[in-house]
Amino acid sequence: MIADRSVFDDKYAPQRLLHRDAAVDRLATALAPTKCGQQGDDLLIEGSPGVGKTVLAQHTLSQLSERHDLDYTHVECMGASTASIIREVLAAVGPKPATNTPLEDLCLSLRERVEDPLVVILDEASDIHDTKALERLADVTGISLVIICYDATEWLTHAPRRITHRLHGQTLALDRYGTDELADILEPRAEKGLDHGVVARRQLEMIADEVAGVARFGIYSLLAAATLAQDRDHHTVRDEDVAGAYPLAREWMRQAALDSLSFHHHLLYALVRDAGEIDGETLHDRYDAVADRAYDGRSRTPLAERSQRRKLRKLDEYDLVERLGSTRDRRYAVIDQSVRPGYDIDLSRALQSGLQD
């Protein structure tokens, strides 16, 4: 029944981007000066997880690159350092530098290499505030920034002044799809990813309505419905398969979301999951207690309390952790215990050692 599972992956690039014409035009207009060899305008794309922000940016830049020979690169900022972000950008305009190249040498090389317009997509850009990458990229003439985040107002609150000035009035908000729109998006995925005729248009509309227009949830739900039908030896997807798909799809989405996050997020998630429910002060104390052992041998270093709170906010945005109570009496609990942290985190030993110290 499932002919090509890759069609349902987050990284799958559809040939056509349906029902986003206005958003594509907005981004293309911001970058229009690049067609004349000039630096384009920066743009901040905001929207809840799963509405297609990354797909929009990559699809539009791919089209512009083919038509106008425009250079662009996509950088995942989650857990990245200033140097690693600059290295990724340098790889778009020449050889990727060695990991031990000093930051100042990287920045000098970037200024020397960028001779034509270059667009840099900064994805999951909430983490970039923990670096100096924005200022370093803004120093280079010719680089335009397409920044992807969850909440533009919150993101701009933490951005450097020179960046907020560049982004004044340059925000694009992506809304959720309508039921018919999302069914239109699911249809070609079903045609390519599933055997012919195993799912009806009516069922795609059922899924689109249930997931409230969130594309990623809809795509995972379609795959989950087909998986259940296949496991039950059904020749076609039945309504009972569709009805049972949503819990499985949510679990897959949450696990994929957690897997995409940095070690910092995994450690905080593991502490919350281990506790069941935990108040903010105790969580920060336990994080500090396990930090030396947990980070031993890793390239990353423990976070300050402010950065911990920012990572916890991301876990909440990804529907992994629930924040309970007021800010003063904040408590945290994981939403689905079946979603497990990755990495090799021996939490029990680290907690025992840290709390004894």
C-alpha cells in the first residue's frame, strides 16, 4: 500500500507549491534586486510549526536560482555556533573551511568570497540569538537574510538593533491552510507515495479538517492511516484507519521534532520526562547538577538559566513539553511519555553524582 515512504518525509520537496502564491510573490519581491546584481531585502517568515515556512523559502529560492542564477544556502541554526553557521554559508560560495578555522578567518573569507548577491535562509532561528552570527552576516555586503521563526514579535525582541532595523516592516506571516487547500496538498502525496486508488478524496478532506490546516500533521496522518490499513491487511484505507491515525501521527511528529533538536533540548526534555512533572527552580537545579557529567566529552557547554528557559519554550512550541501555571509558579511536564530523548544520556547516574556533589 505504501509505495514510497520518502514522499511523506519533512525534507521532501513538492514539485508545485499549492495555495501559497501570495507568499511566494512577497518573498520574490523582497529579493527582486538580486536580479540586477544588488543585495535583496531581508525577510522574516513566521508561523506555527508545520505550516510550511521552510518549504516556502526553499521552493521560492530554488525557482529564483534556476531563473536568475541566484546563489542561496539553507542553514539550520538549531544548536549551531557562530563559526558553524559561517562555515555553512561559506560552503555555498566555495570550499567548506575546516572545523578548526578561527572565527575571524572565517568572517574575512566570507567578505572576500561574496562578490555577487547571496541569500541565506536561517531556519529555526530562535537559537541564533545565542550566537553573533547575525551581526557577522550583516557585515557582509551582498548577503540577504531570510529568517524563519515561530513568533516574529518574540524573535525581534531578542535580535540586535541593527537587525531589527533591517527587518522593519519585513515580516511575512504564514497562516494554516483551509480544509480544501490542505486536501489539495495531500492529494499528490497520496498519488506518489501510496498505491493507486487506496485513499479517497473524501478521506483526505477528513484528515485536513481534523488537523486544522497544519500541513505537517496532515501529511503524517495520511501516512499513519495507510500504515494502519497495511498492518490490518486492508486493500484500501478505511475510515476506521483514518480515525485511528491521529494519535500515531502525533507521536511520530513529536519524536521527529525532538530528534531535530540539539543536545541541550534533549537533556532538558530528559530531566522533565524523568521527573514526570517538575517546577522551574528544581529543573534548573537538576540541570546544573548533571551538567558537568552530561556535557563531558561534548563540543557544547552547559547553558545559563536564561538560555535554558529559551530551550524549554522551544520544547513547548514543538508540543513536546507542557508549561503549567503562571510564570512565577511555572511547572513542566512532557506531553507524551512514549517520545524518548536521543543521545547517550545516563540521567540516573548523572543525577546521583551531581546531587551528591
